[in-house]
Amino acid sequence: MFLQQNTLDGLRVYFNDSLKNQFSGSEIKLMFKAFMTKRMSLSDTEFMLARDLRFSESDLLYFRSVVKRLQANEPFQYIHGFTEFYGLELICDVRALIPRPETEELVDWISESLEKNGEHHIVDICSGSGCIALALKSNFRNAQVEAWEISDEALELIEENRNLTGLNVSSIKMDALSEVYPEAEESYDIIVSNPPYIPNSERARMHDNVLEFEPGLALFVDDADPFVFYDKIALQAADLLLDNGWLYFEIHEDFEKEMFDLLQNHGFVNIELRKDLQGRSRMMRGQRVPSRHE
């Protein structure tokens, strides 16, 4: 047996010793608790008091498998199968990118600008797991929220997360680079997108756990046209948005000026950049003016 003691403390020592060269102590502690409470169906309180736990052979094989997968750089969220985003527990697997904390900041920024009980019309383009759309629906229960996504697998994941959360978000198969976007019955108050924006040339700088496991379709763009998604979405948004509606993007931290110029060239005004909590240029928005449709 790979444990010196078939106890909670023995398993904790094994987990820590096996992973201490890859992760910080706080990361290991959080992961151990997450896997333990999931596998053993424990509440947080039960976990804190579970000194006398003993584990079956099946349990031990599960934890050994988890450790080996973590050692092979597989993301914790994919192994666990769930992640927390904006207070929601979402299914998380290889069908879509892992939701990031900076994307929660984007949701926060949008939420600041909307009336809480308003009947807003919102669309999230390149929705992935549906995290942005679902988080906004959780904030604005009277809003009509759509999630547009090209990947059939990601659309399945959005539906699963919709069912898990009980949040009524419409999922629509849509290629953001299409020449024709769906005609909405009403115009949108908010269009938001976290599209692929990492140039292929930056692959060498990416961590193995991203390159080997997360879907490249949702990450990378051709070096020759790194703004292809932004350009197409901004072009269509100028027609889809209500007068004074807002377009929000998550952006590459190195392309602040280029993104400002792009939005300006598409006729957006009141263009604003927001930095994330790490001080990186990460979000940008622009407002549609009435003259665009007059």
C-alpha cells in the first residue's frame, strides 16, 4: 500500500509529499479538501471533524489516480469535474476553457452598469462553458440572456450547466466569424465576448496544463490576424445593440491601443479600459451611439 496509515492524516501526508514540488502548500490544501469532500460526500464541517475516517481500496485508488493526473499537469478543475465561478458551481471539463478569475471581474463590471431588476437583453458570444451568461443571469433574473457558441461539445456543456444551476439561459449554435448573425427579436442592451485572442506565436510561453488539456480552438488565433474575432463581433454589434448599448470584451493585455482603435473605427464611443486585480489591461468596453441607426 502506498500509504503508511489508512487514515485522513495519512492520506493528507501522501497528497502533500507527492505534489509539493509542483504546487504551493495552500494549493495542495485546497485541492485535497475539494477531492476529499467530493469523494467521501462530506460537508465542510464533516471534513474538519473526520479524524476517524478509513478508506476502502476503491477510495485509495481514486486518490492515487488524482495525484498521478495532477503530476501529469492535468488541471485540477478538469479532474474534479466542477469549478466555482461568480458564486456558481459549474461543470468543468475539456469541452471548454476553465473559467478564470479575471472573467469574474468582467461580469462584475457589466453588473455595475445595469439596473438590478431590469428586463435586459444580453448575449455572450463565444460562450464556452456558459460561465459569463449564467453569472449574468444569476445577477439579473428578469434579463433575457443568450449564450452563442460554435462548438457542439461546449453547447452540451452550457446546457448541463443551465440544468445544474436552474438558470434559464438560451444556448444558440453560432459561428462568431459568420458573415450573418442571427436576427434578434429585440436589440441587445449588452453584448459581451471573451473570444480567442492569443496569437499562435505565444504557444511557447503557455503552461503545459493549458496547452495539453484546454481546447486550442477557444484560445488561439493566427498571428497574421489576431483581432479577427474582435473585428467581426464589433462590426455586428454596431447593428445588434440598442442605442447607447454596450459592447464588452476581455482582451489581450498587450493590445490595449489596438483594441481602442478597433472599437473607435467601428463607431463606438465612451471607450474605456479596465485593468484586472493584477494590474493587467484585461477588459474594454464601448458604447453604441444612436447615429449609427439613424
